[in-house]
Amino acid sequence: MRYVVIGCGNVGMELARRWSAAGHHVVGTTTSAERVAEVGTVCADVAVLRGSDEAAVQRATRDADAVVLTVSPRISRAFDARDRVREYADTLTASAATVARVHPRVVFTSSVSVYGAGTGAVIDESSPLTEDDDASPRNFISAERAVLSAPGGAVVRIPDVYGHPRDLDYPSRVKMAHELLGGSVPFAPDALLYRIDYRDAAAALELVVEAGLAGVYNAVPDAVVPPTNREVFGAICAAEGWPDLTYRAEIRTPVVPVSSAKLRAEGYAFTHS
């Protein structure tokens, strides 16, 4: 099979590695020419492009059996609400709309932020989407709609990704928030800190593609309900002797449990998370 992974971050690289090891022909993309050699270690071909560049995307996806979109906004432009407007629109909405126009089988890596704080006792794929006006959920929702308009469109909603050796651990993230952001973060204190290991995120995308699934699937480790942002980050601050964080609650994520029963019914299991 010929697969294209647009956005070879930690999840995209792991997905490409899995497919290449299985004997598939994988085309990986990056926005940085400096990463071509790195991406080339797990992909047969590498293209330097932005997901919103229709001509480049069309060339890269020609003859592909499926395209997986794993693009991520730059973290340096994710902390400020004004910065998020342009960054998320270009990285998410424009990329998804472009890929959906040029290929019928697209799988998009989305976010549980589309649910906002959530309603009801448990969130599943039928739960209503948030009406929050922050650029993060708004653009994830717009990107989802673009992908789902394609004949074989599928969406995998995931929480915070962790586990890769290059990832910052949570104490380092809190330290960065204090040193660079004055201790102020855009998240809500009462949100449940759901996390997924990058290998489990890649495995979820792999299953959705290879099983020919379409529609929306949650990939959220749901064996236990995690603690809240305030509980986790507050404990880190207390242990390190730092002041508590200030939570601006601009980006709301679920405060009630999230179910991934629909994906698990397809045979998926969380192995690393």
C-alpha cells in the first residue's frame, strides 16, 4: 500500500515507522528542509510542504491509498489567543480543506477540545461539540468538517500526547510556563488531564486506515478517570516550590469522562498509555 503522512511529528513519525516496517510505501512530509534526512529514516519519500499548499499536496498524494493528516500548530504560537487565530486556521482548517479536496480518503488527527468542557455523564462521539469561540476548538471543528465531507473521511480525536523522548515532561512544561509565560496558561483548571502515548495515537490511526473506517472515533485512554489540570500541575508546583499556575480557561477540554468504546469495539487496545 502507498500511504502519505502529512505532518511528521512524533505521532506521524511513529505511524510512518510502523507502516514502513510492514512493507508499505510511505511518503512523509515536513515543513522544514532541515528535517528531510530525519523523516527519510522512516519514509521512502519525503516532501517539504505545508498542508495548505494544494499543488504540493496534490503531487505528494498522487496514487496514495490513504492520507493521514497529523499536523500540529507551533507550540510557540499556541499560548496566546491572538496568535492562535492565524496559526490554527492555516495549520488545521486550511490543511484539512486542501487535503480533502485532492484525495477521497483522509484521516485527520483531531483533539478532544472539540467537546469543550463537555455535557452529560460521559462524552462519546455523539456528544455535542463546543460553541466556544477560541481558535483551537473552532479550527479543529472546521478541519473535521472538511475531512468528513470527503467520501472516506475519518477523524480520530486524541488528548495531550506524551511519551516520546523529545517531549518535555510535565515538570519541564510547568517550569516553562513560569519562566516564559509568567505562570499563566490558556487551559482550564478543572479539565481532566487525559493523555495518550504517541505510540498508541499512531496505532489508533493505523487501525482506522487499515480497517477502512470512516466517521469519528475517540482515542482517549478511558480505563480510569484522570486527575484535573489543577491537581497535577498544583502538585508539581508544590513539589518544586513554585507558585501555582494561573488558568485562563481559554481552551476548554472535558471535565467529565470520555469514552473510547467505539474504537475499542473495532479491536483497538491502549498498550502504552
